[in-house]
Amino acid sequence: MKYFILVPDGCADWPVPSLGGRTPLEAAVIPHINELARVSETGLVKTIPDGVEPGSDAANLSILGYDPSMYLTGRAPLEAAAMGVPVKDTEAAFRASLVTLEGGGRYEDLIVRDHSSGEIENGDAEELIRFIDRELGDEGLRFYPGVSYRCLLVTDRLDIKCKITPPHDILGQAAGAYLPGDGQIRELMAKSYELLKDHPLNIERVRRGKPPANSVWIWGQGRKIILPHLEDKYGVKGCMVAAVNLLKGIGVSAGMSCPDITGATGTINTNYEGKAAGAVRAFENGADFVFVHVEAPDECSHNGDLDGKLKSLELIDGKIFKPVTDYLKGRGEPYRVLVLPDHRTPVEIRTHTSEPSPFILFDSRNALSADGTKAFSEACGARGRFFESGGDLAEYFFR
């Protein structure tokens, strides 16, 4: 038996007036996923437990059967695990996102304009975060470059219990109301702005029409994470195909292989074909289970880019879903397929919600009679089976 999970991050949404009241899933041209939906189980799953923030860290752990209220300590420790960044038992890892702030005057009055600094290139991000590390870091406070804007801070000095709002939740708003209560963290963020706003690289980025990465936004903190391995949990040898370190960190922590896919970026301009090829290669190399994560729909939602979200769904359908499922069908052995977003990210509000996610679940041994009313959509999911948690769905999928 082979198992394939495809997660188009944040693809579920709300009805959009400009789409005639349809959601992006309903409006996108995704014939291959919808064809399988007609002979699949459909439904909704609550990936975000009550009281847990609706982040991709919690939601993807949930999909794999790890209760985030039990295992999740923060986003940054998962990214550190993927990057091989050492985090001592006495330390915490924080996300140090490179963001774009606009305006003048006090740091508190600046507007959070872009949580990704225009999806800053890896080389530019590395130069800027290395500069910040030289200026603000020391042995007990270390900055590390990641993928694009997703950088890290590891330290034993800052308040791990301090509540800090993710920058993608406050786009277009003044920073002041969302700055952390911890004075040291606020001071680091403000100092980073003073150092970065006139950095030659940012001056050059503005000259080229790109947003400057003019501040570090510190958030997503937690202690080192320890997960039971997936093979012990479900008896499957797994592979995580993803661009972003958050997902790779989940994979590493769960004992999965995590191949690097050339050109995989975590944006709409990613290597879709490379991810499909990576999934097929993993199966051929003996994996029982492959989890493919695609960040593009979520990033488009955060950017308010409806057209990009539709396009990303169509690219996922044609360039990832079809070739992988064609491969599984051609093997001539049983397989199961699960397609679902980790959470919803409505374009209208540009951030995550805790609403249940729609799914389709196909079993080649028990294909259902074709039903032309079924599709991969929020409305169709609402008419199907409901799972109270990601763990319940994972147990059903693997067992």
C-alpha cells in the first residue's frame, strides 16, 4: 500500500463576490483533482484544536496525527530542526522574519506593509541577516538565514512566554499595537530597523522597484520539539517534499526523509514539476508515504492576490497532482490519496482561520461510484464526513 497526501497550503477560502460568490477552489480549473473527488470520500476536518492559533505549524502537525496542543512548542524550533541549527535545552528559537515597514517617526508608528519583503531572494536575505547578526548578535544571541524572509534567532535571553503577533496577521496596520510586551524583543526589532533602513542593499532594492527588508520581526518562539517517529506511529516509511523549513522541520522531527528540490521556493514561482518528480522518486526509492506541501496558495492569500491563488491551484492540479497520481495508478498496487489544505486562508482577510478544512480521500481498493455533484470544495466537504481532529483523519487514512 502506498499513501500520498497533497497539501495546497491555505487553499480553502470564503465566497468571493468577484467570482460570482464562488470560492477560489470552486472557481479554479482543477479537473484532475475534481475527477478523483467524484469517486472519493469527501468531508471536513478540524485541523486546529480549540485554543490553538491557526498556524501552518499546528495544522500540518495535526494532519500527520500529532496533536499540536501536545507537541507544538512554536514554529521556529521546527525550522531550526530543518536547518540543522543547534538549539540547547536552555535556549529558545524565534522566527526572525525580514519584513517591510513603511512610514516615519517612531518604530511603533510604522505600518507593516509586507510580511515577506516582496518574497525576498535567498541571497539578499542572507546578506541582511548576516549583517544583523554581526551588529546585534553574540554567543548567546544568534541570527541565522533561512529560506527567503524566514530567518531565525536562537537565544536564552528573551521571554519565551511573551505573546507576539505574526506579521502576516497585521498587514496594513501600525506596528505599535502588536509589539511584544518584552522590552528586549521590542528593542531588538527597533534596532534592526535603524540598521537596515539605510543599508546599501535595501537602497538598491528600492532603486530596482523592490520593497526593502528594513526590519526583523521576532515571533513564533518555542523550545526544541520531539516527535514520535511516523514509522513507529503508523508503520510507514515517509518522505516530506516541501520548500519551506517549517514543513521540512516537521518531516525531520517525524523521522521522514526531506529531499531538497531545486527551484522550490515557497512562492507561486516554485518548481511544481520538481516536486512531483521528487514524490515519484521517493516512492521508487522505497517510501510508503509521501507528503507534498505547496505554499503558493497561502502566500497568494497573504498578499491578497486572488488571480495568483487561482493560478497556483491550477498549476498544482496539472503539474503535481496528475503526474503523481498517474504514477501511483500505473504501479498496479493499492494506494490511498488525501488532498486537503492545512487551514483556510481567505483572500479577503489575508490571514489564517480555524474553520475546518475540506478534504477528498481516495482508496484504489474501494473507489466509490462516480458522483457528478462531488468536487474538492468547501461546500462539498460540508456535505460529507466530519472528523473532529487531524489525528482522527490520520488514523483513518493510515489504518
